[in-house]
Amino acid sequence: MIKFKNRKTKIILSWTGVILWMVMIFAFSAQPAKQSAGLSAKITQSIISIVDKVMPLDLDTFMTVQRVEYLHHIIRKMAHFSVYLVLGLLLVHALRQSGVKGFKIFIFALILCISYAAFDEIHQLYIPGRSGQVRDVFIDSMGALTGIAGYAMASWKVKRSK
């Protein structure tokens, strides 16, 4: 792992990670519904194939259309959760590198994540076939909270062990 001694370099790299991650979220949200559904359908099929190799399934019997659609829905929601979990981690790290101290780091990171999730859902209202969902803002926020809480617990554990 590369260690940077220059504080300014650490700050710039930390915020670059946040910005790139937000751009990726924006790009996925900018996909028309058909394109987005196609991508997540490929991911769903890949997951089914991997599970079938690890734990053979009778795909003709087990994977009905309803089950595949349900699994597809779950995978899309897990993607929302996971993407914002990472955003929460990146934001906490960037804020910490920038000199924000104490509990404020976690509050600011959560507010930024929730705000971006809301912005993202509003953005989707203008994309063909997409809609903004309050439920998705909640799922995104829970992902961010999980990442932020994980970072907080890891930091606390490291601090305590010193």
C-alpha cells in the first residue's frame, strides 16, 4: 500500500475518490430504464450461474419467471445499499483527511449521502422509463449509515488498541 506523507495529497486523493464514486452513481442513474434493467439482468444471471456451480440447482424447476424477477429486484436494491455503503466510507475518510473532527465527521457524511441519494432519485425522474423512489433514498441512506457506522467502529477499535 502506498503511504502519502503530504497532507494535501491525502486530502486531494480522498476527495477524488468521493467525486469519482459520485460520478459513477450519476452515470448509472442516467441510464434509461431498458439499459439499466439489461445490466442488472446480466448481473442476476451471473449470480444464478455462480450459485448453480457452488450449489447445483434444478434451474428448470427452481428458477421460475417470478423467482428470477424477485431475485432481480433484490439484487437491484442490494446494489443501491452497497453503492451508498461505499460512498459513506469514502466520505468519512475524506472528511477525516480534511481535518473534520469528532462526531461531526459522521453527521456530515450521513447528511451528504442522504442529500446525494435524494438528488439521485430526483435526477432519475428525468430519465426515460425511470422514476424516483423515496424507498430507494431510504435504502441508500441505510447503506451509507452502515458504511459510516462500520468506519466509526473500526476507528474506535484502532484508537482503543493504542
